[in-house]
Amino acid sequence: MTDDPPLVSCINVSKVYSLASNGRLSRRSDAPTVTALDSVSVEVQPGETIALSGPSGSGKSTLLHLIAGLETPTSGTVSFDGTDLASLSGRRRTRHRLNNVGIVFQHFHLLDALSARGNVALPLVERGIRKRERRERATEVLEAVGLGDRLTHTPDQLSGGEQQRVAIARALVTNPRLVIADEPTGELDTETGAQVLERFQAAAEETAIVLASHDPNTLAVADRVVSLRDGQRVAESGPDRDRHTIDPAGAHSGTPGEIDG
């Protein structure tokens, strides 16, 4: 690992949910709880690709949501460029995601009424980018993921794999500092999945990527693979290390920084 301050630092992060009898989230103080993450520590350097592996229910998606600022931890801290995300108001966290984070959701969340290009351009609309530049940038990134001939197609005219590539293009169109991806190749065939991973690798020259996957080909592109089980970090592997258990006490504390917004 480099001695440079991390872009993302999770220190002893836990997430506990309260559940109602129907399995939905509850606000009652006496409701039973489930621990999705238990004292997990992980750092992400600028330009680094980290993969989260583990069985369903291991805490991968929860950790992704915390790193993205979509949720806040029950305990511990999640910092971006030195700023504790939980210290920000909901509006400032939203602005942080818009300025710094691209997200590939597992279920895509495309708008049915918009074309592929319109869906990809949405984050640029929110940034106030002019229409001509939005169209150019959305077209460029769609071509990069092999959808140059699907620019005007709506989601119902696209296959599941094509919809996933639109979601990936939308995450990359703002040139974010961090990309969060939940099973980014889960709906793709081997050849298309390889193309998408190449795009991720190209982005990783300047962009940090944290992805969750069961796919060995996807895990293989990562600089490090962090393994989770039952909400705990159990091992790490990478090109310069063997698998080993992690001591969270060694987490780097960075210098507090400033988030765009």
C-alpha cells in the first residue's frame, strides 16, 4: 500500500438494522435487530480497484452503500478525502455523490421514458451541463461500452445486458473520482463482460473503483480483493500479498479534507 492518504477510509464500520415482524425496516426501539456489518475497516487509494467478495448476505452491498454515502454507519466512520460523510447533511451528501461518485446499481434504475443517451446524460443535467455537451459526452461513453447503435433506444427496447451497460455508462459519464458497482457484469455474457471490465480498467487510471461481485473474471481485474463473511472482513488477497486476516487497528486516519459541494 502507498503512504498517500486514502480517498476512502472506513474505520471499524458497523451497520445494524431494526426489523419489523414482516421483515421490513422498523423505527421501534424494541424491534429485533440484524447486524449487516461488524467492525469492518478498509481503505481505497485514488486510482485503485478493490473488489468485495463473499456469499449473499455477507455485507457487500451494505458496505458499498456506506462508501457511496447512500447510508450512514451505526458506528465507526466512513471518510471521503478526509471528510466524515456522516457529518454532512443529507443535501450535502447528495451533492457529494453528484460531484464525486458514480454508482452502478444492481437493478439499474433506468427511467423508462428516456432513451439510453437520455439516461446516461441525467447526472450531467443535474450538474448544469449544456445540452450539446451532454449529448456528446453521453454518446462517447455509450460508444465506449459498445452501445453506439442503441443511443435512442428506451430501456424496454434493450436487453438486460444492454440496460446494465447503460447503467455503467451513466456512472462513468461524469468522470467521477470514485465508482461504486454492485455486480457490474452480472447480466453480461463473457465477451461483453470483458469489454466492460476493460472500460473499468481504463477509468481506474484516474478513478477509484469499489465493486462487489461473484464473477472470477471481475475479481481478477482488482488490485485487491477483500473477502467478507457474516458482516465481517475475513481476508484480503492481491498481487503482492497472500490471503490473510486483517487487523483494523492499522487503518490510516487521513488529514481532514474538503468535499466539493
